Amino acid sequence: MKLFELLSLKFPELGHENCKIHLAVWNGEHNPIDVFLAGNFEEWQRWQSKRNFERKYIISLIQLPGIDRWLFAGCYRSLGCRYLGQL
């Protein structure tokens, strides 16, 4: 079963046109799997420097060690996107 097929069982409004797949990878400073396990992934995800949240729904996957291994971190509804400047 494909990811969108699986998620649409719970959220029928989800589709390719209103979702952004966020592939969380090491950014040179923080490893997203460590942030996730510490319980801070949602907050870390909010402060991304790229425009990752301009769609209604965000599906987050975290890169795991190994080739093509990803952890489903969650499906989020975006409440907006705005530029806050350099942090």
C-alpha cells in the first residue's frame, strides 16, 4: 500500500495537491531522529529555513541510518507560513 493510500484511510481529504512531503535529514547541526526521540521534533520542524509549510498538510519522514530507510514522524496540518528572518 502506498503512503497516500494508507493516510487517506484516516484523512480522506489528503492528496498530492495539498500535501508537502518533508524529508527531515541531518542539517549539519541537528540529527532529526535525535530531535524526534527527545520529543522536540514538532518544534524543530517549525523553524525550517526553507518554505516547507506552504501546503495545507505536511507529511514528515525522518531519514534513518542505512539506504532508503525512513521513519514516519507524522502528518500535520499547517496553520500558515511566514518568513521570520534569520535566526
